[in-house]
Amino acid sequence: MELPHKSRPLSFNIFFLFLLLSSNFLTFLTTLLYSSRTLNYEIDTTTTAANNIVTPTVIHQPEPKRDVTEVSDELQTTVNLPPEFRAYTSPQKLPFGLNTNFDSDKIIPPVGRPCTLFPDELRRYMTYEVNGSCPADELLAQKLLLKGCEPLPRRRCRPAAQKEYVEPYPLPQSLWTTPSDSSVVWTAYTCKNYSCLISRMRTQKGFDDCKDCFDLEGRERTRWTGPSVSGSLDFSIDEALAAVKKPGSIRIGLDIGGGVATFAARMRERNITIITTSMNLNGPFNSFIASRGVIPLYISISQRLPFFDNTLDIIHSMHVLSNWIPTTLLHFLFFDIYRVLRPGGLFWLDHFFCVGDQLEHVYAPLIESIGFIKVKWVVGKKLDRGQELREMYLSALLEKPLKNSW
Ligand SMILES: *[C@@H]1O[C@H](CO)[C@@H](O)[C@H](O)[C@H]1NC(C)=O
Ligand SMILES: *[C@@H]1O[C@H](CO)[C@@H](O)[C@H](O)[C@H]1NC(C)=O
Ligand SMILES: *[C@@H]1O[C@H](CO)[C@@H](O)[C@H](O)[C@H]1NC(C)=O
């Protein structure tokens, strides 16, 4: 930091001294409290669990002036975290002592760091009868997760399930047959059956994520099946598979935010295994995907992809990665995609959405900087809401280089 060389009035300097001292005093207090809590925690892990997670909320409080009683009130609330939460997140001694793989003699089960920022929701979520039935609280759980409490803490209860569960159809029939209504717990959704979901595009007003996706006789039927038209934003699966140098080398992959997993179903027909990430935004997306006979993965776009480096052959994502995601998060996300793709693997960025010159100034340079080879890159205007909005789409087929150049 640059300091001006002008001399300041004495009062000004004294004021600064005061600020310095008081902020140091606060730091000192926090340290003191923190170390006393660490001590407690050695003595009794059950009452002061989740210290690690909670500490930042103590330190990063914005108000500059706080006295000891205020701070201990706050400690009181953190200690008041639900007992089941503490039971799960407390460091647990490994029965056989030091484990060299873990480099520790205890294990600390993880939850999303922001969980404790929402104590009310967390308390409701973690309050249930141990060994009993979980409340039907899918909506609450998903809200908590989307706020950053991801992964959610585990619970010791049985999830709500249909009384008379109907088992899925066999493959390949299951891929294109609407499952039984009795395979879903409908509590969290506006619709209470599949016929309602299938007709909601025509019968219900307002926006819903993937509003027409449940209709397997509708648009889903023809997605990615071609024919490939040059200059079109809609690439076909066959066209994408033909883009790799070695035929048959695309076998496993991921579809990020894949709606009802029609991409995975189409790939399954080609003996390619695709895992589909999806939330349940006003629809039983995960249940539906599973009923079709492909794998749903219930993680948000914020979470690190649960795959090892250089492992997947293909990652696809349509309509999800777009300008609604904060640019820094998007930057991390693109690198994460790059990380899990194997060399020679394909990233199919399908209908990336943005406005006007955002593509040229922000997103194209961002995507280009990651290190992919451009196999296909098509930019088109999105005209469905009018030309004057200057909405744009990018569809791209990007390859992770076989030889690394970094
Ligand atoms: C739940 O079940 C386990 C295993 O039977 C038992 O040890 C525990 O005491 C039970 N907890 C409650 C609260 O019922
Ligand atoms: C599905 O739900 C709608 C209302 O959401 C209802 O009118 C209709 O009768 C239900 N259909 C079936 C087959 O249960
Ligand atoms: C998929 O695998 C099955 C069993 O190995 C085989 O019979 C079928 O021809 C394959 N389908 C395609 C499209 O490769």
C-alpha cells in the first residue's frame, strides 16, 4: 500500500493508533476464545463439535465493536447446533488408532462449510427421530444444499418413500417409457403425477426448469439425433462421436445439469455410460432419471466433480453453464471439467447462453484460456425472445490435448 508522505494532524494519528489497538484486541479475544474452545474440545468432543466449521463465522463478523458477552452469546448459538449435526461432524476416533493413509487417528466427516451459516434450516434438517423415519423435507434439504451446505450432513433416519413402490421397467424399455407415479414421493412438487408434468407446458403458467422435459414423446425424442446441419448450434451425437480420432474411445462420461437424462439415454443406446447431474427443481428429476435406467447424480454446479483427474471420455452440458453463473465460479468449473477429462477427451459445451458482447469480451477468452483444442465452435443469435435483446448461444466441441503443453 502506498502511503502519502504528507504529515498528518496528531488527532488523526491517535485515531489510527486506537483503531490498530482495538482491532488487535479483538483478534486477541477471538484467539483466546478459540483456544479455550479447542481445549474444551479435547476434553469433550460431543459438546463443542464442528468448531472448525464454525470458527470463520466468529472471526469474519463485520461489526468492529463487540464485547465479550456478545461473542460468547454467539458461541452459545454455535454450540447449540443440532445434536445430530454435532454427532456426525465431530472428529471420531478410529478404532485401530493411527491410520497412515489418513495420517491421523481420527476422522472428521465433511459437510459443506456454509452449513452453519443457516442454523435455522440446519436445525430443522437435522431434527428427526434417530433410527426412525426422516421427515418429508426434500425441499428444505435442497434449499440448504443450493445455499452451499453441500455435501449435506448424513442423517440416521429412513427417507420418505412411496407406500406402494412400483418397480421400474426393464432396459431398454425403461429408457423411453414414463415410469409409474408410484415410484416418486411427490410432496416437494407442484405436480403430483407424471401426466401433470407431461402436460404442464400447455396447462401451467410461469417458468419451470426443463418445463417440457418430462414429455418423452415431445422434444426429447429428437434431441441430438441429427441430421447435422452445417453452422447449426444443434450438433448430433453421432457427429460428436465421429470427432474423436480413435473410434470407440468414448465410453464413459458426465452430463452436467442434464434435465431428464435424454443425453444419457441416447448414449446408453450406443453402449456409452453417462452419469447425469441434476437437481429436483419442482420436479422429480433424479427419480425419473433412475427410472429410465441411467444414473442420476444429485450435486449442484458448485461442487467439485467427484471424479479423479484424467478419467472421463466426455463431458456434455446444455443450457446450464451460462452467464447466470458468477464468472469466478465458472472459471473454476471449466478447470474442473478439464481436470476430470482424460487427454483426448471431449467437452461438448451445448448452447452456452450469454448476451451481446459478453461472449467476445468475457466468455470466449475464458474458455480459450483453459487449454482445450477447438474442434467445433458455432456462435448463433438466440431469437426466440426478440433480436433486440442481443441474446447469443455458443455450441462448441472442445478436446483436451493428448499431449500436455503446460
Ligand atoms: C438406534 O439404533 C442403534 C442400534 O440399534 C442403537 O444403538 C441406538 O441406541 C438407537 N438410538 C435411538 C435414539 O433409538
Ligand atoms: C394428476 O394430477 C392432476 C392435478 O395435478 C389431476 O387433475 C389428475 O387427475 C391426476 N391424474 C392422475 C392419473 O392421477
Ligand atoms: C451394445 O452392446 C450389446 C451387447 O454387447 C450389443 O449386442 C449391441 O450391438 C451394442 N450396441 C451398439 C449400438 O453398439
